[in-house]
Amino acid sequence: EVHLVESGGDLVQPGGSLRLSCAASGFTFSNSWMDWVRQAPGKGLEWVANIKKDGSEKHYVDSVKGRFTISRDNAKNSLYLQMNNLRAEDTAVYYCAKDAVGGEGYWGQGTLVTVSS
Amino acid sequence: QSVLTQPPSVSAAPGQKVTISCSGSSSNIENNYVSWHQQLPGTAPKLLIYENSKRPSGIPDRFSGSKSGTSATLGITGLQTGDEADYYCGTWDNSLNTGVFGTGTKVTVL
């Protein structure tokens, strides 16, 4: 059974940094594209970033380019999202997902990031 | 704003059928697979349909998906109170080079 468990969400001040982690199990992590998706309070789903199986290709939504970095460690079956220069509008639940769009996707339970002074 | 447009809400009585549309363009829906996700209140999204019309194991055949041109549709038959949730379509956009989700549709069982 596929399991995705996020961690690292917290309350952080504007301009601060945070690193989210996602522990994956139940599938061949090194063979899977992985995504981060977020959902602001009371809003819809927003795709944030994805990373290729070997980490050689990454894509980001415009609003986080230059501030967020997606990475992975296939030896540890782990996905990461380094978030720098955080803004109030980055406040959301962040979901780790496998094949979030189009394919046979799986979702984690989410971790809450709150950006506030 | 999202590049995929869904109706904000649909409703029907128990046992009836509802359909949810997802309208996109040639850069997304027309040339890529579409997935549909159900989000019950206070929970994480859950996959209902992938690759336009396939159901994951455990998803009842009351849920169906289809695609034609730049639009996709989710159908729910035999509506149950447990189906009250938000539903999102998702696909890849070749112009943006990003994943995209629909605006979301709230299903209400009358």
C-alpha cells in the first residue's frame, strides 16, 4: 500500500525559510515523478512543483520560482521542498503526491505551513 | 486563476446522477491525461479517476470519467450523502510546463 507522510510544517515569519519532507513507502520511489501541491485556507488545489525520477528535471509554478526548491533522495525514499523568502500568500496545507495530475496518483495527509508575524 | 474551469457547484437528490465538467484548452486537456480527485471536508484529496477514464482499485463504478477535445467530464450515478465533497480535475499544461487543477466543484446531495 502506498504511503506518503509529510512533515516540517510550522508557523514562520514572513521572509523566513522552512523545509518540508515527505517519506514514501509502498512503491518504487526511484521510478516515480513526485509532486508538491498546496491548498490555501478555504481555497482550491494549486500545483506547486514536480521532480523527475532521477532529480534531473524540475518544474515550478511561477509564484514560487526562485524561492522554492524541490529535491529528492532516492536512497531514503524521501521528497523535499525547501521554501525560502516565505510570504503570507504561501500559507497553505502542503501535500506530497505521486502523479498528482493525470496518472494514478496518491496523496499524503498534508502539513500546514503558516506564514505570519 | 486556474486554466481549467469547473462549475462552482452541482446538486441532486439521493440516487440521482450528476456530471461535472472541466473545460481547458489544446495545451492541457486535449493533449494530456486528466485525473479527478475527491476531497471530503477536512481531509486530503483522493484519486477517483486517472488517465481520463480509469478507476483505481476500490473506487465504485458509480464514478466515471470521459474526455472529448478540450473538455473532460466526471459522472456520479446513484448519488449518496457520502458523496458530498469538493471535486477537482487535474492535468499537465504543455505551455505552462506545470501541472494544473480545475477551480473545483462542490457536490451537494439534496
